[in-house]
Amino acid sequence: MLKILLAGTALALVTVPAAAQQPAPTTAAQTPSAQLSQLFAASDEAMLKRNPIYGIFRGDLRYADQFGDYITDAYFAAEKAAVEADLKALAAIDRSKLTPDEQISYDVFKWQRTTDLKGYDPAILKAQVLRPIDHFNGLHQFIPDIFSGKSAAPFNTVKDYEDNLKRLDGFTVAMDRSLERMKQGVAAGVTQPKLVTERVLNQLNAAVEGGVEKSPLMMPVANFPKDMPAADQARLKAAYADMVGNKVLPSYKRMRDYVQTTYLPASRGNEKPGLLTMPGGSELYQHLIATQTTTSMTADEIHNLGLSEVKRIHGEMDKVMQEVGFKGTRAEFFQYLRTDPKFKVASREALTQGYYDIGKRVDKLLPKLFSTFPKTPLEIRPYPEFLEKDSAGGSYQPGTPDGKRPGIFYFNAYDLPSRTTPGMETLYLHEGSPGHHFQIALAQENDKLPSFQRFGGNTAFAEGWALYAESLGKELGMFTDPYQYFGRLDDEMLRAMRLVVDTGIHAKGWSRQQAIDYMLANSSQGETDVVNEVDRYVAMPAQALAYKVGNLRIRAARKRAEKALGANFDVRKFHEQVLMSGALPLEVLDAKIDRWIAAGGK
């Protein structure tokens, strides 16, 4: 289902499957390098044709008047055929005759397409496609955001506006097809748990009851470019009102009514909301673990790793409590951080300014650890109000390689009294610089890489890097305030708890309340954030495992390099090695760093 990998977004909006079109045949006369390049180009072009929305995120507007399919049986059959064709063509290329960089690309492509193929196993696919929406992912939330004029889709010309009308027509078709998949899911017993369905129902109600004028899809016609002719403005405004009022909102109402009357009563219970209570759920969860972490770890191994990390981080937290002179238990310190007025912000504007100030400080310090910087600008914004209630604490949306659309660090200002300041520096380092913004922008700007490396990726690398970026705070000269450093530990604790809670929910039968209680007991996270986090793990199984697993592998690679290279170790060169090949599966990253070490770190 429409899931474009916006690597690193906590919002996790999307991961678009690779394209369904066989690559152009190669000939024996071509060199292996030429064969590889041709395969990558053909596969990528096919993907853009089959997944036109993905092209919008990349700034490629050749197919911007098309919406795409993404959900029919024919689509998935063609997708599987394309994966098989890609792997067959790749196997015909002699890897030993490629350059070292080409071998990395070969290995990444092989991992990605092999993983994709496993996802088309009938049982795994059924368990996914019959649950097309949740409160984090789904057309009903994703499309109003990106087509709002404030996100990826451009609205600069009359053609941009007309292209969007055609896309909206396709959107209504996709909404109805999603509804049909939900009906199939009810018949098969493959449904969301009630807690997810209730949140989705609230979102659908808000869309229906908001009407035409409050729809985010009308925002483009409320903000025309200044040079747009008045006649075009009037025509387009009427066309958008007609489209939203007579096609889009009725599709929302059809889905809302079905969810309210049939899907919610048929949804799985909240006592055990994990995948293990759903047909095919256990097999799907192990596949998702492998996909999200790029490892062969089991749920038990990950759960035990999480317990170990929680214990270690508690020890670090206790040191900070001693430093600030707090007299009381760790649980009392958590409550102090949640409730004391000095850790609150007065307004959305003050919170925004706080992040602006942090960004300016970080920018001055980055040359200590980095020698290569993105050209793409970074903007800092609160989430749009229609998204913030069900969104994570922060996320990143990539810009375009040409810099025309900036990267955006979104922070959450919903329920401001529940927000606290100690995690602000950490969140910026993760979502902004040198976290997601560096990792994603540097890959996109590197035109020496094939497109699937520039624009694709995997969660373990993307989120692992962003968590590693948080850990650089003290090296950069941040966290001079011990409470900000505690915020860093608290956020690391969040990632450690995720290993425990996600596997607890989906592999060990934990209830929602059990997960909430565990997180409140082991961190200073506010209850609103904790509830959103737990509901996120229920809705997006295994995604949250990638952060800590990826971080530990990157940190281990650095330790190997430091030990082997000694005085010759240059952290700026290490960061270049990690970042400049795009988001690598963890085994491919390990192999690359080991080759760099063997070459003397040059």
C-alpha cells in the first residue's frame, strides 16, 4: 500500500513499492558496469511511471497529473513480476568485475529487491493489504497533507493546479478501493485493533464534518500565486470546490459510514492489539522485523536487548540526578520533569523560537565533526493543526535535490501543557542537523549514486543515523544544561523501551495499558506522548525497532574504526563514509566501513 519511504520521518507517511516494469534487456557486449547502470535506470524509470506520487517528492513532475493504482490485485501482481525481473537481470551481472562503489550499489539493490519479493508472499501481502489505513498511514491523511500546497506537491502554475485536479480524481478511486479492501479484511478476520480504528474514525469524521471550506485540499485555491490571472483563479476555485464537495468528501463519507457501522465492531480487541491475534500476524511481524532492522534478529533477541539497554540508560540517568542535586527516586524525578513549570513553554511561538535558536547554535558547531554539508536548506515548522493530534513529537520531510523545496523539520505543538523542554536539543539533532536532514539531503544531492540509493533507503540506517546524531551532542558542544542532557537520555530511553514494548505487543501479547504503564514507569515522557507512541507501535509494527538496532551498529562500526586506526582516525572522514552512499542495509554498511579501515581510513 502506498508507502513512500520518507527516510527518517517519525510520521512514517509512506514506502512506495518499486516499479512494475521489466528492465531493458542487457547484452553480452556490454560491460558489467554498463549493464548495472542500465538496470538501475530502467527499474527507476518504471517505478516513477507506476508510482507517480513518488516522483512529486523527488521534484520529478513528468507524471504529476496521475495518481496511480497502489492497491489492486493487478498492481501487486505486476509489482511482483517487476521484482523478479530485476533480480534475474542483476544475477546476470558479474559482481566481481564492478568497482567497489558499484559493488555497494549491487548489494543494496539485491537486498532491497529480495526483501521486496518476500513482501509479495501471499500470506504476508494479505495481512498487509487488507488493512490499508491506520491513523498514521493511509490515503485519508497522507493525501490532504501533500496536496495542501504546504507540502511536496507544487502549486506555482495553472498546470500545477490542473494536474492536482486530475490526481484528486484518482484519489477518490483509491479511497473506494481501500474501502473494498477493508471489507475483504472484515470477511477474512484481518482488521485493525479497535484503538486504531477509533482514531481513524475521528480523522474521517473531522474530514466529513469540516466540509469543503475546511478541507486542506482547498488550501491551494486560498493561496494562489500572485501572478495567477483572476479568471484562472475563479475557474480553479470553482473546480476545486466541485471536486472536493462532490467527489472527495463523498468518498470520505462512504468510508466513514462503513467504519462506524461495520468495521469498528469487527475490529480486534484492545486487550491484545498486537499482530499475533490476527491471521498471518506472527509471520508478518517477523518479516517486518527483518525489513525494518535489515537483520535476522528474532523478537526475543530484540526484547532482551531492549531490557538490557533500559537498565544501562537508567544508570546514566541516575548520574544526572546526582549532578543536579535532586533528592528523591527516579520516578519522582520523572514526575518533576513532567510537571514543573520551568520545563514548560508559554506558547507555540515560544516553542518555535526555541527550535530556531537551537538550530543556529548547532550550525556553528557542526564543522567540528563534519566536512561535507547539504546544500538543501532546512526549515523549522510546527505540524499543521489538522495533523498534529495523531502525529509523533517530530518528523522530517525531505526537500528536493535542486533546493527549490527545503527539507522541513516538523515539531508537535499539540497539547502544549504536556510538552516539556528538556528534549528540544535532542529532537533537533535527530530530525534536523546532523540527523535526518544531513543523511537524506546528502544522499539526494549525490548525483553519482543511482536513483534508488539517492532517494530510497531503509529505516534501520535512516533512524539509526538520526539516533547516532543525537549522541553527538556533547562532542558538538551541546547539552551544556544537564536537563538537556537528561532529555537526550530520556529520548535514548524511548528508543530502548521501543524494543521492549513493540515486541511485547506484537510477539508477547501485551495489552495497550501494559505498554503505557511500562513507558511511564521507565521515562519522563508525558502521558499524551506515551499514549501516542504506544498507539503508533500498534499501528506500525516493527518500525520503531529500527532506531536502536541501527544506532548500535553505527556506533559499533565507529568503535571498530577508532580502535583499528588509532591516531589516524578522523571522525569527519568516518561520517563521510557512513553518509555518502545513501541509506545502506546494516551488513552492507559494516562491509564498507571494514574496507575503509583496511585501507587506512583514507
